Amino acid sequence: MNKKTIISTLLLITAGTALIFFLLVQHKEAFSLPEPKEEIIITEEEVKQKAENKEIQTYFQNVSFLDHPIELLFFDATVRGSTETVHKLLPRDAKEENVLKVMKIYEYMMTIKPERGNDILLELAAAAVKYAEKYSLPVGLVVGVMQTESMFNPKAVSNANAAGPMQVMWNIHSGLLQANGIMSRDQLFTTDLGVAAGCLILSRYLRDEQSVAGGLKRYYGTLSGNYISSTYSNWHTYELYSSGILETGSKKALAKDKSYLTSLMTTNKPTTSKKTEAKPMTTIGEIKIKKQDGSTIVWRAK
């Protein structure tokens, strides 16, 4: 490249740069970023006022948003945008007490197993409240069994072919389940009927045995100290969480409680689970569960 060509190239670059600069100056509005909008700040008191004056459109009809309005409004929006199954299990006219229970269970499940997804966990939480109430079960026990059995996985299948979120054995319970509207094994894998099936069976066992530990033994298929301690531990951890004591660190608390409860019991080697009756194992110890309502559940094993 000769000297003349280099000079011509430099002149062209200079002229182009000058033209771009001229255009930027003349039309700077087109090339400038918009002014940031003023930040909108709304206080919790203002949210309360808007809720009280019915200025906020909500999904739930029977819920007062005056207590913890931010938390409740977020949950209301989550439910409103969720699945038909959620709306069926938790309708707009649901009792406030049940809405608050579902909200706490959902938050707990999201803390323990967030990868399951919002809709799945919300469906399971709503089903737990609905069927715990229908079959007169402690909702915390339903959550504890579901966590122990499947870790909130509605598609779970065990080595013994137990199915769904509460690991129900279709080949054993098909007659009872069909008599109650659950017509096929595939329905055990749904969040709604999978929980319904587990609650129906568990309630029968608890009523027959007049004992939580005895009912869990029948549900699991054998008296397993590990199974019972895990379920009690999960139940206990949920109760602590729902009371507000454990806002964070539930996984750590779960492991700590499980270790503590296991240390209270002496068991033989675990026997085959689901659903073969075995000789009772020797279990020694006492477990106390402090519930949210202030009452205490005591299990003594001899």
C-alpha cells in the first residue's frame, strides 16, 4: 500500500467519524437512554389500607389480608396463576384457616424440595389440607408421612411397587380405594388422589390401632424405628416451621431432630418394608411432639 492510498484511507475515516459525531449531536434524543422512572415505594400499612378498602383484586373471598398482607397477597397471586387442580382443591371460597395452612405447608415444601416446582408442591399442600380434614388426621402427620415416603414426589415408585406421593400399595388396597372413587393405580400418581389414598388408609390404621406409632407400623408394613423416627422428625420439623420458629435452616433442623429421635430408640436391623408383617422389634424410648396449638403428642415404646 503506497503513501497516497494510506492518506486517502485516513481522510475517509476522519470524515466518517465527523459525520457520525454530527448525527449524534443533532439527534441525541434518539440515541440516549430514557430517564429512569421514579421508584415506587408502598408500605405494608398502605397495602393493608388498600386491602381493607377492596382496592386490590384477590383470588380468595374469605381471607382477611390485614394480617401479614404482603405474604398473603403474594400467595394469593401464586394460587390465582396456578393449575386447575389447585383451584379445585383450594377454591375461592376456601376457609381462611385452610388457606393459611396450605400457605405454610407450601412454603415448607418449597424450603425442603424447591426443585419439585411451584405447581406440584402447591397441589400437594392443598391436597394435604383437604384430605387431612376429610379423614380427621393431623395435617402435620400427613406432611411428615409424605416427606418420609416420597420427599414430595407424586411420581415416586418403590422397589415394592408402592406408588405416588404417599407410596400406596395398589395390590393390597385396590378394593378399599375403588370403593372410595380411586379406580386405577395410575390415579395414585396424581397429586390429588395420591394424597387422598394415603390419607384414607392412614386414617383407617390410626383408628384401628388407637396409636400413631401403631398406625405408622401398619402403614409401613412393619415396626421400623427408622421409619417412625423419620416420620416423627419430619412432622416435628414442619410444626416448628409453621409456628415461625424455623424460618430458615429447616434441612439442618431436620437432620438434627432425626439424629436426636433415632438416639432415643434401640432397634434391630431394618426388615423388609412395604408390606410384609414381621416380628415386632424391640423399641425403647419416648418421643414428645409439641404441636402448634400448644398440645403435646407423646409416643412411649416399651
